Amino acid sequence: MKIPRLRFDGKTVLVTGASSGIGRESALAFAESGANLVLLARRATELNRVAAAARRKGASTLAVPTDVTKLPEVRSCFRKAVARFGRVDIVLNNAGVMIPAKTVELKRADLQQMLDVNLFGALYTMQEAVHLMRQQGQGHVVNVASLAGRRGISPLGGYCASKFALIGLTEALRMELAGEDIHLSLVLPGVVDTPMASKAQHDPASAGFWPEQLNMPPAWVVAAVFAAIRLRLTEVAVPPGAALLEKLAALAPGTADSLMRLATDAAQRIVRSRR
């Protein structure tokens, strides 16, 4: 899928989780669209590779190895971004981790890790972004949550819990920003072809889960991010319409359970038929 040729010339975009997956693809798309980039991730080597690829596309970049679960590091990143580029116009809050496990077998340490990254890391980034954007008078934050944050699915109960919480925080902050020129968007992808998803799908705990062969390309999510920013959308599901099941679940949770099982079984049959 080709990314829409939207332009962000002169805009400074900060991307968390930029070393791979959705973060990497988004960073490179923003680079092609004329943006300055502030790239955050824990893995310095991979992060620097993404920064180099973005520079080859003509972008000015600042790569800052960062653990978003540590508030002082997040604050330092924003200070460095302002020192380098003068402002931050767009924040793509994307860093995440997924550890599959059935709920009855979920380990506290694994749940804590997902909450630390997916919830607290996102919260710290949102808070620093809003503080800065209020000083600037405007800005846009895009939180990459998940369809799993609207509907619990096994064996991703812990991941779902972290994304449910992120969606709740996002909706609350959106109300707090009413009347300000700071826009907040949610992007809700399904299962995307990323190293994070692939690792989780190869985990023994994921037996029978959504087949890897049907994962959607990261470019679909990047297109949703671009659309959310350009059109100032509040929420975008990827693929479009995918959130209908979540809306049905609020009215008829038992029916939604059955539909989820049918969808997963159908996906598995499609993959088997292709072999």
C-alpha cells in the first residue's frame, strides 16, 4: 500500500519505538514527507540505522536512545528536541511490547513490563508533549493503541489490559484539551507484520492465535497515522471498519466472543488451504 503523498515540510515529528516496526516505517515516511525527526528507542544501534536511512531521504534527524518507562529520560528527549529544532509539532506515541500468555498463567513481571511500556511510557510521553505544546500554542499527539484495547482476546490478556488503559487515558486527556489547539488521535491497528507481533506469534503460548501469514503491512498503519494528522481525526481503526466488532461487543459480548472465534478459525483455514 502506497503512503499518501502528504507533506510535513518544516514540521518536527517525535517518534517513540522508532527502531523497528510501525515506528520505523512511520519515521521513514515522515522523512520522505519533509519532516525533521526526533527518534526514540532503547536499542541504540537499530535506532541509528533508522536515523541514517531517514537522512538518506533528506530528513534532519536527532536519534536519542531512550527508555520511555523512565520519566527523566523522556523529559531529556524533549529538551534535546527543542534545543535542536526549536519545537515539536507532532508526537507519534508508538513504543510497545507484547508478551502473550493465557490470563490464568500471566506472570506479574510480564504484565508489569507491558504496563510500564505501553501505559506509563505512553503517559510520560503524552505529558511532556502536552506541556511543550501548550507553550507552543499547538501540536498533535497520535497514540498507537490497538484493536486489542477495545476487545479482550486470548492469549493477549495482559497486552489488552495495557491498551485498554491507554485508550482510557487518551480519551480523558482529549476531554482535558477541549478548547486548546492540541489535537489527540487514537490509531487502533489489528495484527501488524512487525517484529513484535512475529515474536509473540512464535511464542508457544500463542498456539491457535491469528496466523502470521495474514498480518497486515505496517504501511496500512502509517497511512492511518498520516490521515489522523492531516484530517485531525479522533480515532482510526486499521483496517477501516475493524472496530465494528468492538462496538458490537459493548452491546452483545457473548455474540462478539462467538464471532471472534469464528474469525480466528476462518483465518487458520485460509492459511491451511494455501499450503
